[in-house]
Amino acid sequence: MPNFRIKSSQALKKLLSVLLFFFLSFLGEAQEIPQVIVFYTAQNDQAHISFVGEALPWLEEKGQQNGFAVRATTDWDELNSENLGKYRLVIFLDTRPEKETQRKAFERYIADGGAWIGFHFSAFALTPSDFPQDWDWYHDRFLGSGQYASNTWRPTSAILKLEQRDHPAAKGLPQTFKSSPNEWYRWELDLRENPDIEILVSIDPSSFPLGTGPKAHEIWHDGYYPVVWTNKKYRMVYFNMGHNDIDYEGGTNKTLSHTFGNEEQDRLILNGMLWLLDL
């Protein structure tokens, strides 16, 4: 009789363990894994192509580590209302949509509470150029920056300063930190004058002079330059990072610097993603 009770007890424990395993498996499958879609072109500039090449595996790795799924595509026609409804976050890596149907679908997605992250060239617009400022909602209202005005050269590291220490994107970061090398943009509009814009990170004055030229206007000696910001009316973050240094002069097009692999900058970008994904 005692042996029967022991065996029964052991069998019951095994049965409970099996039931618990299946219950947890069902619970895990039932829980929605946040979906992220990444749009990119990787055709405009070797520096942007290089950035995309390292951004895609970095995003996939961070998704696996933090509980979200990443899907990347060069098909901008997937920027439609039916498809966008599947995703909690949209990322523009190196450009913006050009078709009116794509733009309207993106505007509806954002108006319905969808989230967005853009990098570097995704905010670029200049009239006249191959990327004219022909989308007022995006450049003037959503980003708040207007057209591109100028940039530093060559891609250079900067000391970045947190402007909002309490923002989720700043979690775990020091007040100032060194960025990866980048081509830094200046904008037509002063973001400080827009009450909807919350500047999260700017270039610290200790960075000056910033850039090495050879043209004088490509070296910044003073001024205020936002590089990461959000629009409080929308769920979005823009990062000016996204331009690697390239061996153009030597003719090899070899990548000379990398955007990712910088602990503080990586943390800043990941923090922004987790905040928009509600993770």
C-alpha cells in the first residue's frame, strides 16, 4: 500500500507537470508578439547602404533578445493600410515613401496610433533635389524640421547631451556620451520653437569644432543642433544617426566606421524602440 501511494504521488506530479507545460505553451502562443516592419531602399549612397547592412541584423538580434519580431522589406507598396494594421512599429531606415498612396496610408497609420522610428536620410528633403520637400505633413508637421539645410563632413563622432533625463529613451544613459561617427544634419526649422517637439538629444558644445571639411561650411564651430527628438502629438522618434564613413577617395567604398556597436548609442536606440512598443 505505501508503495502504491508513492507511485501515485509521483504519477500525479508528472501529470501536473505535463499539464503546466501545455498551459504555459498555450499562454505563450496566445500572447501577441509585437511586430515591427522595416522599410529600406539601400540604393542612394554607399554610406547609407553600409548603415542598412549593419542595421538589419542588429534589429533582428534585439528583437530576439527583447520579445519583438522584425520583418524587413524594400517593397514600399507594403506601406498600405491593410498591411500596416499588422504592425506595432514602422521603421524607415534610409529614405521615405514617394508614392501618394503610400504616404496617405502612413498618415492614417500614425493617426490611428501607430508608432514610427526614422533614421538619418529618412528625414531628408531639399527642393530642388531628387528628394524635394513635397510632403508638408511629414516634414513640417510630423518631423517638424522642414527641409535639410546643411551637414558636417567627414562623418565624425560627437559628444551627445541628453535633454530629457526622465524620458524612457534616456534610461540607463549618462548625461553625455560619445556617438559613433556620423554625418550630422542641420534643419530649416528651429525645433526649439515648436511646442509639439520634445528634443531628447542634442550635440554638446564640447564637440566643436565638429567635422573635418575640406569645405569650411562642413565644419561646425558653434550653434544648437538637435539629433534625436519626438513629436508629442504622435508616437515617434527620429534619430539623425545612420551615415557610416566610407573610403570614397581611395575608390574602394570600404566602410571606415560603424553606427552600431557603441554601447550608449545602441542603448538609446533600443530604449526608443521598447518605449514605442510598450515593452
